[in-house]
Amino acid sequence: MAEVKEFKLPDLGEGLTEAEVVRWLVEVGEAVSVDQPVVEVETAKAMVEVPCPYGGVVTARYGEEGEELAVGAPLLTVAVGAGTPAPGRGSGSPGPGSGDLAGVVAEAAGADVEAAEAGGAGETSGAVLVGYGTGAPPARRRRVRPASHTPGGAVDGPAPAAAAGPVGGVPSGYGRHAVTPDAAVRQNGSAPAAGPVPVISPLVRRLARQNGVELRTLTGSGPDGLILRADVERAIGAAAAPAEQPAAAEQPAAAEQPAAAEQPATAEQPATAEQPAAAASAADGEVRIALRGLRGVVADKMSRSRREIPEATCWVDADATELLAARRAMNAAGGPDAPKISLLAVLARICTAALARFPELNARVDTEAREIVRLERLHLGFAAQTDRGLVVPVVRDAHTRGAESLSEELARLTGSARAGTLTPGELTGSTFTLNNYGVFGVDGSTPIINHPEAAMLGVGRIVPKPWVHEGELAVRHVTQLSLTFDHRVCDGGVAGGFLRYVADCVEQPAVLLRGI
């Protein structure tokens, strides 16, 4: 008898409690190997492929594509070893289709020996995230197809979906998809085209899902046929074009009308039951937006930071003229073909030098133990604004990197952030954050500390201003630096000393050489 094991949605990162099913990578009846990715999910922070820690045959899937599942909710069940799955969990109530599923597992035990041996059927792994596992390449997958059955036992061909009904113990709201393998192709009744969809950005996937665009039917305009957001928007516009044409004094259907936020209901065009629920709210002068996904994570983290951390802010204006000149000289010395060092990388290098002098700010507070925990390693977070919202990618061991290495890593993480492909490991574990809000055209800010860190350095825009330089009034490039810090880890003397050292390095970059 095969042992049926249930694989639940694992914890995908700090503060994440749910994830949306984007795409299933396996079907019911398919043999899987240990650590093989089985589903692609989108969290509030990144798109993640989730590997299964068991090897065997998939007997059930939970959650439709586009459905949100809570951490700890069932993802799928796997029949590990030879035999048939245990009745009850994963097979639905007895009836048409249950015999087919048992046959699938039984056939897999004999006919799929090669895949079981290569994939380690019966083995388990502690890996729950890509990159956190055993590191061994996944074994070759082999699809298991059940043989046709005569009417004596079950129907010939796929069993009705109704045969796989809910089973006790499954949280309400998480659909059970333990149908027979032939019926495990998409629930909409159409099998997807072969091969992966050339899409990287989760924003593009979400936009397509929300507007009913089938990505496999599009030809991407990006490199190597990559489907871009503009391609999806063109498809949406093409689909909406016929609806926008006048139709013999007929009012467009409610589903084809613009969203209520763009076209509020009026006395001549009242809101109808078919319009989005936001229509009535917009007509009343308010629009409600759920605090979920990335917005919800940000809200929870900022609220906790303000609730737990007694923060204070100090700031200073600094003449950045010499800093800009030093960066130009560094890039010129590298030659025309060398990668350019970004201004953010130079500021990050200054941060690492300042924290080496003032390690009190590379710390966190253990509230339960009532202890300040100073950290030897510096993992530098930096605020990055994306289409999905504000994220904080993390440069690991920033204290060991020079300006060139910092520039390369910052560019890589920024690109991944905009594409929505950052892993949970690249979004957690920062010990200090650099926030360059000057890119928004503002001079200053009093940011909220990125909990559980102890401080955040903010840099405003660099603009020409009148400045007294060497005893004379001159036009210099000036920026405002601000430091928000946890007053539990240090007092104003340490915070002021840190900020003054950063300002000195900005005004005279040669100051950095004294610590080398």
C-alpha cells in the first residue's frame, strides 16, 4: 500500500501569511521526484516555485490558479511508494473516478519504476523553497496515463468532476481537485499549449488574469519573444475595441463599461448589480481598497515598527559636489567599456564605512530578552519602488564589498525587483537600510524604520544651491541626509557621530581613505 502524504504551503518568507497560485507545474496522476517544483505561487514579495519534499505520484491538488492559499493550507497529496492511496484524504468519496485514481497509483508503482528510482519515490526532503534544498538536479519527469477501464469498474475516460467532492479536514475555501488524472488538465476544459509561457513579470501575469487574456495566444515583443506589459495591454485594447463602437442606440453592457472609479454612476446611468462593487462606494465619495498582498505586508510591518520602536530623527545638509566629481573620476578610470559605478553604490560604500565606526546602529532589539543584539555581518537593504509597491532588496555581506561589487549587486537586485522575480531570501534579513528618496524629487523625510532594524539612512535629491565654500558664496550641489534610529540602541551622540561621518565622506570622499 502506498502512503499518501500531504504537502502544505510552506512559510515563504518573513511576514508572509498567504500566496496566490499562479500556475500548477504538475497534474494529478503525474510522478514527481524529491525537490521537484510542483507549483508557481506569487507572494506579496516575489514569484516563487515551490518544490515538493516527497517523491511519488500526485493524487490531489488544492487551489485553483488565481486563488489565494494561507500558509499551512494543503497544496497537494502524494502517494509515496507502491500500492494504492489511502481512502479519504486525497481521493474524495467513493464513486466514479475513485477506482481510476487508485489504478493510477498502482500503475505508477509498476510502470513508472524508472521515474520512481530517479526521483527518489519514498524519499523526503526538508527543502521547501527553490535554492534551499538538496541542490541535486530534479529527475526526469514521466507522465503516467491510466489505462481505459470497462464499465464493470469505472467509466471509460475521465471521471466526472463531481466524483471528487470535499473531504472533511480541508479548510473551507480551498477547493479539492482530486479528480482522475485525465480530468486534471485545466478546470476550464481546455488543455494549455505545450512549452512555458515566455513571461517573467508577475505584473504581466496578473494583468492578463484580471482581463481574461490568454498569454499563450500572444506573441511577445520583448527579447526572445518575451511577453511584455505593453503586449497584454494591446490585447486588452483589441478585445475592447468592438465594444467601444456605437451599436444602434444600445447601451454597452455593464461588464464592458469603465471601472466605477473612472466613470462614476450618475442619475442618467445608475449603478447596477452587474457593475463592480466599488461603483456604489465611488458614487458615495469613497473607494475601499483591501489591505492585502504587498500593501498588507507593508501596512503590518510599518504599524509594528511604529508600535515597538521609539524612533528619533536627525538630519544635516551636505555639499555633494566633490562626491559627484569622485564618482565621475572612478568611472573615467575604468574606461569606456567598464561597468559604471552608480551613485547609490558610492553611498552604500559610505554606509558600510560609517557602520564599521559606529556598530551600535547595525543591531536589533530582542524585546523578550530585553537585550540589544549587535550584528557582526552587515546585510544592507535599500528601498526600491516598483509597479507592485515598495520593496527592500538586501545586499548580503555589504561590508565585504567595494564600490564596483556593490554597484553590480544593486543593479542586479533592482532589475529583479522591477521584474518581480526576487526570491524571499533576497528580501529578508537586512540589518540596516539605505533609502534614496531623492529619486522622487524630495529633499527630506523622516522614514519609518524597517523593523527589526535599528536605523535607516535617508538621502534627498542633490540640487544646485547657494553655499558658502572656502569662505565665498558659490553654487554647489547640496543634499540633505537624515538618520532615523532606534533610541533604545543608542543616544544622540552615536547617531550624530554616524551622520556627521557620512556627511564628511559626502563632502570629502577622501575621508574614506583614512579607514582603509
